[in-house]
Amino acid sequence: MKRLLRAEIESREPFGFVSLNSKNAVTVHNCIFNVPAWKAAGRSAPASHSDPFVVSLALPSSRSHPLRARWPCPRFATEPTPACLCSSAIFQILGVISSSLMAIESFSDISLPFLIGLLKVAAIFVCMFSYASGINQIFDIEIDKINKPHLPLASGVMDKTTAIAIISASAFMGFAIVNNVGSRPLLWGSFLFFLISTAYSVNLPFLRWKKYETGAALSIIIGRGVVLQISTFLHMQTFVLGKQMNFSRPLILGTIVVSIFCIVVALFKDVPDIEGDKKFGIRSLAASLGPKKVFWICVCLLEMAYIFAIVFGATSSRPWSKLITILSHSVLALMLWKQSESIDMKDKFSLQSFYMLIWKLFYAEFMLLPLVR
């Protein structure tokens, strides 16, 4: 590619992010800035490739191309920013939808009260996620200045007082909706999620669980793999549909598989953050073992989850569910393994692409779990 299309942003805050597809076409997501774009042939790269004034709109296909070599893709260009619907927020919404659909036993269960109940649960956990994400950023400002300088607090776009007000409002709104609904499963689910999120991030004696490998892993598993799944399922099953409590097959598989995915996301997200974690005493597994070992641990855990899902699906008494579960998880397992073999461990762009693949596989799993019967 001889020419590079660039766009200058008139605000310092990155309102969105861009992504590349297989044809190197670019999608600009949720951007709300004024973009006077022009073609600039032969222009040199900006002094800092993380300059928030510039968003790359086209890159050469080859990673060895000199243009990519002198202007590597900035991290904020491949990660959603807080101003857009980020991967973790999508995870919360899809997780709620998936867990709610698991409670359905027949098509007659899908009704207006069911859809209203689903929306209320989604609103509650989105508020709780906003609190969890915000309080983590508040206590990680110095670390994020090294690992994630594009974040609002680390970059100075937002001050600490504003952030505290936002997360306080998010938590208050979440509990207000819970109180209005009056569901016991949602009450203990949201309260546990709130406590775990606080203990994970807050720098107080016996807290700040993210400093330890075991504490961080258990926080993620219990908070997002168990509490989110079970509380949502029980709310829809007992409170909305008015049925007896019953831990169904899709819930059992979902809790196990989603917990494994949560572990993988928690481990893999630390791979590019090793420098800052070591400096501030965060004993992540990536900092202890190195990125290569953690990468293959993540791949093996995901393959193990797929094998378990295939075996679980093979025991189904319904032929259509058995066929869908076995075939879909076999395809996803092969896709994962093929992609893992082509990753360059020294290329942050390659690692980031694989990280986004994990999220896509996570989304696919949420869509498949309700079909397990």
C-alpha cells in the first residue's frame, strides 16, 4: 500500500475504536467526532503511535511492511474505549440473555413478562459491571498509566471525583432496580457481585484480591462465571416464570464452560500488562510464568472446555440438541487450535487479535448454551 488514509480527531478523548477485517477494510465503531479526512501520501508517522489525535483507518496487509513497522497499530485502536459498548459490557448482556433462555422449557414460556424480566436483569448487571469496571480503574490509575494510558482516568480526561460519582450512581441504580423488582435471586446475586468486585480492586487490608493469582482467578470465576449465571437463571425460572427451582442441563454446562472462559480472559488480559503489573507488585500468572506459557495454558483450557461440552452434548436425549452441540463445539475447537498456531508471541498486534478472538468465541458460546438440552 503506497498511501495511508488518516483522520484527525478534534477532541483528545478517543470516543470509539477501529477494527480491521480480513480484507483490511476498516470499521469505525461508535465514533462521535468530526472527522476531516484526507489522503496523505508518504507522510511520516506521528511522534507517538498512541497519540489520541490520530486513528489509523487503513493498514498494510503484511505485518512486515515498513509502514506497519514504523507505525504499529495503537492499542486503543483495537480495544473498545469506555465511551463505547466494550467487550465486557457485551459479555454482561449476552450472559444475561443466555442464562435467561436456559430457563425456558417450551416456546410458551417466551412472553411479554419474560422479556420485561430479561431487560430488568440486564439493566441491573450492566450497572453492576459499570461499578466493577470503574472502581478497578480508580485504584489502578498509576498502573494504567503504563499498561493502558488511553483510559479516561489514566489519560487525565476524567478526574477521580467524577469517576467516584459515576460508579456510586451506577451501584445505586443497580440496587434500586433490584429493590423495585423484589427478586431474592437477583438481590443476593447483585450483592455478591458488588462485594466481589469491591474486594477485587480496593486497596485495603485483606482485600485487593487481584494482587494474587488465586484471588484474582476466584474473583472472576465466582463473580462472572457462577453468580451471574445462577442468579439470572433462578430469577427467570422461579420469579418470572413461577416454576420450581431446578438446575437444568444447560445451566450446569454453562456454569462450567463460562467459568473456564472467565479464567482464560482473566489470564490472557494480563499478557500485555506484564510491565506495569511487575512494577506495582501485581503477581499475575503472566508476570510469573511469561506470556508464552500463559498463552498455551489459555488455549488448553479452552480446548478442555470444548471437549467437555462435546461429551456433555453426546449424552443429550434430544437428537437435534446432540447434533448442534457436538458439531458446533468441534468446529470452534478446530478454529481455535488453527488460529493459535499462527500467533506471533512477539507481536502485540497478533496477541491482541487473538484476545479479541477469545471474546468472539465467548459470545458464540453464550448463543449455543441455551440449545443444550
